[in-house]
Amino acid sequence: MSLRKATNILLAGRTGFFASVATPLVNYGAVASSSGLNVYFMRKGEIESGISVMDPETREVVGVSKAAAEMGVWKTIYCRWIYLVPIFFTNPILEAFATALKVMPK
């Protein structure tokens, strides 16, 4: 909420590409951070106790690894951050280009 208020103060009365992308940027930050925290706290038990590691050829469990659990959680968080990018930024960027090309209705 503080970032949204600061953005409103900084962009008061401004238009253009940055102004049209600023709001989705704030929204992206909020959703990405909450999504990442959700994954981390829901999987914290697996990080602390470890997950089973299997041999890819025999499919037998060869041990338990805390490092593999942490790596898996972080990869999940990174994937969530990445798949949110088109959701939040495609429309504002296309709208900014349409406005710049003067094909956007007023």
C-alpha cells in the first residue's frame, strides 16, 4: 500500500509509457511477493526435513536432501515470478504502443 501511495505521488498528472506501466508494476510486486512467501511457508517443513532423492534410472530412493528441497522451492518461486510477467504487463505495454501509434481511441 505504501508503494502504491508513493507511485501516485510520483506520477501525479504524468502520462506516457512509464505512467501506464507503473500501476501494473506495483501490482506485480504485491502478487509476486505474496505468492513467493506462500510457497516458502507452505513448503518450509520440507526444507527443514528434506525430500526424497531418487536415482533416475532405477527410481529407487537413495537418500533425503534438504538442499534439493530448498532448490525445488526456490525454482517454484522463480517460476511463479516469471509466469506473472505476461499477466501484468502485456496489456499496459500494448496499450502504450497503441497510444504512441495514435490508434488507441480516446
